Amino acid sequence: MSELEPWVVVWAVPKQPLDSPCWLMVKHIERGWELPGGKIAETESLDITALRELFEEAGVLGTATNYDENILPKGTVVRVEIDEEPQPYGWESEDEKIIEVGWCVEIPGELYWGEKEIQRLLDHDWSTSRSLAS
């Protein structure tokens, strides 16, 4: 993937807020734990790319609610709410490059990015981000 190609990162969270923060991550075969995401196809909008990548990598559906291009140095973060209640165990992905999918309540080890990026997302006030609601 070229550095110049636009891409999205998916910040998938449960629709029903829990007592502690909870978000979805995937374990890539080479890179370790990371957030779902990928390159934006020419004809796709940010929300469609985020939902497609989330489904391809994690096998779940959700509703894209907000996006922000200022959280991470490269790429746009799209917040997606998942209707399903988070479970304490991981599951397999249909994507052969993803070893495992799971809900996180703590920042995992074997992290592709640094903890600062995940912490930045945990601390982000999504009410200041652009809404995707119609």
C-alpha cells in the first residue's frame, strides 16, 4: 500500500456503552494486533470502506457514526457501532491474513502500532468529529 493512497482505520465499539471502554481489534498474521481498516476504493465513501473492511476482516456488521482525519497522522478513523454484545472470547476471520478477531478492554501486547495511537482513540471525544448520520 502506497503512503499516498487514502485509507481508513475502523474504531469499532459496542452500540450499548459498557462500564469500561471496549473496542474491536484483529490479529494480523505478520503485524500482530491492529484495528481493522484498509485502502479506500475509487468509488467508495469513507463509511462504506470502513464497513466493508470491518466485515472482511472481522465478520461483523455495524453502523458508521462519525469520522475524523485528525486523530492519526495518516488515514481517517471511522467510528462504527456494533449491535452485538461484546464477548470475552475471540473468533476466526474469513480473511486468511487475520488469525483472530476479538473485543479488547485493555491494549493488547503484540501491537502493530504503539499504545499511544490506541490511547489517543480511547481518549477521543467523538462529539467533536464529523457525523455520518443522515
